[in-house]
Amino acid sequence: MTTSTSMAIPIALTIAGSDSGGGAGIQADLKSFAANGVYGASVITALTAQNTLGVSAIHDVPAAFVTAQIDAVFGDLAIAAVKIGMVSQRPVIDAIVAGLDRWAARNVVLDPVMVATSGDRLIADDCVEALRGALIPRARIITPNLPEAAALLGEAVAADQAAIESQGRRLLALGCGAVLIKGGHGVGPTSTDYLFSAAGMLTLAAPRVDTRNTHGTGCSLSSAIAANLAKGEELDTAVGHAKAWVSEAIAAADRLDVGKGHGPIHHFYAFH
């Protein structure tokens, strides 16, 4: 007689757009979940025709089908954390908000994706207010980069630490639990992220890597944070571990030869 044993594993959900090139979006999220030791589920909000050179087309998923995916996943799986990425249409945001409330979702990580690494715009203008007013207050943490933080506040990109601190505090006042402003778009030998919460500000620094293969970095970082929260880590620990992991994935990116443009980071650097 044979016996089998099952292993409990934390489950994280990504609600985001699909990247047909595999470097960002849903694909990067699921790779990040797996690399950080959690089971990944997905709700697709949009399909993109995309590769390392850019985005050539976007096909939005109807809001009713987004709702159906959310209910299918939450109705069966014990979701311990939710990462939200690309949401390009207002009805889809409304469907996500309703789903988060209906299923009492916890550990929501919002990555306010607005522009791809290639510079392509990924979100409709009328969605920015919905992000501010509806999704941000439901997030345990939001993870904008410098341009996204400025866009959420309707002002210029922060040029120094004082401006970053000002924007971080004002984003926190929108109702989320914490704000991580990512410094990847900055300059200098060090890439510094700024974590704002009720406890104050924490800086997380890593050497800046000279590579063009950074496609999907933001998606992967936010997903790694969600994975760590799903495993029960405290927020500052989850962010710190995610920052360290994604820094190593960027440092190993040139070991991969994928595409002719901005290639992906190496999600599985620790395994091969």
C-alpha cells in the first residue's frame, strides 16, 4: 500500500495584465511567487501584444470576466496575499474593488503600473483618480516608482530626497498602510527605495547594476513582497527580503539572452 502526503503552501494571487513576451505582468508575477516559495494564482485584466522592444497592442478583458475570475479563485483557494498590477480601465478597477471587499482580501500589494519599461502608456487617464480614491485605501502597501508617485499626485518627478519624502508622506495620507517609492529611475551608484509607514521612513539601498535587462523589475518586486506577506512576514521584513531578492535577479539578468531590447531579470538565478 502506498501513502501520500500533502504540503500546505501559502497562496498569493496576482491581478494584472499578461505580457506575451514573458518578462513582466502576470508572467513575471507567477515566476516571482514560485521563486519566493508560494503558490501563484492569477486574474488577468488585459492581454498585451508585447516583447522586449515594446507594447504593440492591448486587449482589455471585460469587467464581468474579471469578476468571474476573482470569484473562481477566492471561492476555492485560501488566498493569503494579493498583488495588483496593470488595471487599464475604470470598470475593471470597480470590479476589483468590489471583489476585494466581497472576499475580505488581505495583504493587498498595489503596484500602480502606468508606463512600461519601453515608455509605452499602459493605463487610461481616467483610471488615475480611481487608483487614488478606491484602490490605494484598500492596499496594505503601494509600490510606485518615481514617475508613478509623481503621476499619482499630479506633479513633477521628485528630484531629491526631500521631494521623495514629501511625496511619500502625501501618498501615505491617501489611506494605504505603507508606501514604497522605488528608486530604480534615479541616478548614481546606489538604487535606494524609501518605505513610508506610520512608524516613519526606512531606506533600502542596493548597488545600481549596469544592465538594460530590467524588464519586469517593478512587477517582480511587488510580487515578491506579496509572496513574503503570504508567508507571514512582517511588512518591513517582507519588503527587505523582496528588495534583496530582486537586486540579485537584476545582477544575474545578463546571464539570460532573451530578446533584442530590454530583457527580463533572472527570476530563478538561485536555481540555475
